[in-house]
Amino acid sequence: MRRGVLSLTVPTDTLTDISTFQGVVSIVLKDGQITREEKRLVIKLASLLNLDADSPKRVYDAIVAGEKLEGGVEIGRTKCLEVYAGMFQTAYLNASISEDEYLVVAYLRHLFDITEEENELVMNDIHAELEEHVEKNVIRSFGEKGFDQAKEVVDGLFNRIRSILPEGGAKGDEG
């Protein structure tokens, strides 16, 4: 994976739980505050990444201080897809989520280099899981249209992220 400079806190080499978390927290802190919805996503991400109780605070403190934390546990392909799916599902089920929160999901798709095919598989799995485990009235209230709209928002933001980076999406330091 090639990576271009998106931010000092975006992973440049191997993806780890810490580097992924730091990249997301840097995005939600871009405007200087964390909304209730952003906090919910950050907490969910920490859980999906199995971060220890002290890591989120260490990451937050490092970002505020303008530092980058190193280390962490490397994230494999399966874990990347699980984290992306969990974050998309969390964002989708939050009825008051804004485009800023969907940006986190789109960022993860970009960071994890999730292909269109992988994205479709993830979306199909999420949809099937929701139909199986969530009460039918909840599914009806969110509706098929809502799921498709959420996917379109994330896809649009993902394409926007790719378009603003060098060579249509390079994420790492080229030099």
C-alpha cells in the first residue's frame, strides 16, 4: 500500500490499532471538539480495535500535543474489514449522524484500502445481519432506502477523499 501525507497522525506504514485510532481521532478533532455522535464512534472504534483502557486517552493527549504515537498491534485484513463493518453499522444505526461522522467511515475505507468488491460484501453482510438480529420495526423505521442512502454518503465521501489526495488516493509518504 502506498500512502501519501494526509495528516501527521495518519498511518504511513503498517496499520496498527493505535495508528488507526489516532488517524480517526485526529479527524474528529479537526474542528477542535468532539460531538456526542463523534464520541460514540470513537468509543465504538476503541472497542472494535480492542484497545486497552489507557490507549484512547494517550492517543487524545498525543494529538492535542501535536505528537504521533508509535507502536500498537498490527491490523490484518480480516480485522480491517470487521472494523469497517462495525463502524458503518454504528454510523447507520445512529439516526442523528451527520456527514462528519460518515467521513470517519469513509476515511476507514480509504485507510484500509477496501475495494469496491470488498465494500459490497461488507454491505451485504451488514444488511443480512441487521435483518437477522434487529427487530423488524427498527429495520422498517430505517428502511432499505436509508441503508442505501448511508452507503451512498460513505461512497461519495470516500471518492472525495481519494480525489483530493495525490494520484487519486495515495495515502503514504512518497518521498
